[in-house]
Amino acid sequence: MLNTFLIRSSRRLINRRLLIFAIFVAFTILRPSGAYAHTTPSTMVFMDVNPGKVSLELQMPLSELELAFGNNIFREPEGLIKKFGPQLKEYLKAHIHAYTVRTNPWMVEVTGLRMDKGQYPENGLSYWELNASVELIPQQGESTRKFMLDYDVIMHQVINHAALVSVRTDWEAGRIDTNITQEAMAISRNMQDNLIHPLQIDLKQGGWFNGFKSMLGLGMDHIKEGTDHLLFLLTLLLPATLTVRYKRWNGFGGTRRSLVNILKIVTAFTIGHSVTLIIGALGILYFPARIIEVLIALSILISAIHAIKPIFPGKEVFIAAVFGLIHGMAFAQTLVSLNLDGLRMGLSILGFNLGIELMQLFVIAVTIPWLIIMSRNNFYNFFRLCGAGFAIIASLAWMLERISGQSNPVSAFIQSETDRVTWLVPLLAVLALYSYFARIRVFTQKQNSI
């Protein structure tokens, strides 16, 4: 009888456990999927490698960081840095190390913290990230191209957390596009020995020529893709082949005069943007990006009005130099983010500026001859007014977008058509040749009528 009682009790206990397990499974399956949409989000580590230091950008999910750091930091993410900034910096320094020789570690500095808020694209749920900037400074004589990264932020407590490390920029290897990263390397806990092993960073041998060459290409791409910079220069050059009479644009001023005038304007623009490019890139002055972008759009607007009716005739050289100062401020923003030392920054400024000039000269070489040909014909007045009208519309759309921070149909259309702008050159050639032969036909008809 006792055996029967024990058997029944055992069965009731098993059934109760099965019931509890079934309820737990059902609850897990049926609860809203968003609650566990990202049960173990990884930390993203972006690496910018320079000869004198390695800069890291850490993007750490706050939900995971709280499990390791504690202090209920997820409760008030907006005030996290103000409340726990110093402690967070010390925490990161305690869990990030780098070395070539283990007994001679590199210096680690946390240079910045900020909170970022976003949404998961698959379900629209919000998340918070702590973004940290960290600098690794090697010992004297050690190279940043080969070292060990000993990193266990979060994962020292959260065993299934991982950090995905990728090289974002590497000046000596010619990698300067921040939008393209190398394949990520993972740091995680090794489940076989329950240890987090350091990650070996071993980059290919680089050199100053790779960096210089990449900056040259970057400068060329900056003008090729910088529709606003090109539009300003071309708009300013629209009336450069004409003379002024009675405060209006008159006829063609001659090939030699036109070429000299164009050369002066382009040289003044080059000097202007070179000055502020150097000042901004070296960190001597800081230029607010949004204000600069608005001023660039304003420079296009003023140049377009001048192309319709001369508002500063004979002073185009000085205007080009002044507006060049503004455009150079925008160019400098590209170099500041590279965080290079003196020699590399000097080579970068030289290569970047040279790339800008080469692309500008190329654009002028393929457009100005056609403008000179068209300037000999009355048809050029119609073309000039159409070009200036388009520049006014584009500049106003860009100003509105850059002031409000919201795209508009005109700016969106221009952005979408940027890659197809090359078709304008053959169109310009066709129009120029048409105007040239039309002029010859008119001249021939006059001769025959005599």
C-alpha cells in the first residue's frame, strides 16, 4: 500500500512539473515577440587606424550594458552620462587593453561618451546605445599595424554577448571611406575553456604613398559628387565670356579675354578654399557644418542672380575668393574626422586639395570650350538664363533643406539625378555645335543676299 501511495505521489509530481513546463513554453511563445526581439544584441566596434594611435568607436546596447555595469542605467538613459559618466569611463578603461608585448600595455583613453536612440528596422521597437570614443596609444617604437586587443566589455558578465570589430579607416592602407568597413572580427567567450581571448589585429603593410593617393582620389570624388560645389563654379563662369554694357550683359568679349577671365576666377576660388581647408583641417578654427552648407547654397543663389544681371561686374575674382573661403570650410570637414598627425595631415591636405583642383580643371576643360562657342551666338542668352534659373531653384531648395533638416522634392530629385549629370556634357556640346553652325548659316545667307 505504501508503494502504491508513493507511485501515485510521484505521478502527481511529474504531472505538475509537466504542467508548469507547458505553461512556461506557452507563455514564452505567445508573449509579444518584441520583448525578446534582440535578446543578445552585439556591441559594434569600429576601428580607425593611424600610425600614432588607434581610435575605437563603441556602440554598446544599453540593455546589455546594464547587466554588466548595474546601477539601473536603463531606467533613465537620457541622464546616464551626466550621472555615471566618470564611472562609465573607468569601467571601459578597466575592460579595454591593447599591447604588442603583454607586459608593456598601451595607453587607453576614453575621449567621449554620448547616448544614441534608434529603432530596430524589423519591428520598429526603440533601443538605446551608449556610444564611446576610445583611443589606444602605443608605446614608443611600436606599430599600430600589429597588436593584441584585449577586450571584455559586457561579456565578462554576459557570457553570450559578443563584440564585432571592423576596420573603418586605415590611412596607410588607403582606406578612408567611413561608409565601408572590412569584414567584422568577433570577440566572444570561448565556451571550451570559458575564457575571452584577446583579438590579434594584423594589418597589411601600408605606407604614406597609399594614404596620399587615397586622399587624391577622395578630393576628386568630393568635387565629382559635390553637386553644389560644381554648380557654384559653373554658375559663376556662365557670364565670364561676356562684356557689360548699360548694366546688362552684352556680347562675347573675345576668346583670349574669356580664357584669362576664367583663369582668374578659378585661381581665386582655389586660393580661397585652400586657405580655409588648411585652417579647418589643422583644427585652428571650427566651422559649424549646417551654417556652412547654408552659406554654400547662398553663394550659388548670388552667383545665379549675377549670371542673370551683373551685380558685381569686374569683381568676379574677389567674389570667387570670398565664396572659396566658405567652400573650403566644407572641404575641411572631410579631413578633420581622420584624426591624423602633423605629417600625415599635411600629406592629406596636399593630396585632397590637388584632387579637388584636378577635377575642377577637368570639368572646366570639358565645359568652357562649348560655352565660348555658344557665347558668339544670341542663343547663349537663352542658355545663360536657363542655367541661372536652374541654379536659383536648386539653391533655394538646398537652403530650405539645410535650414529645416528636411528633404524636399527638388533637393531629392537633384540628389537622385547626381549620378547622371555626365550626360550634360554631350548635351552642351550638341547645343554649342548647333549654335555654331546656325551662326555660319546666318552669315552665309547674309553674304549671298549681298
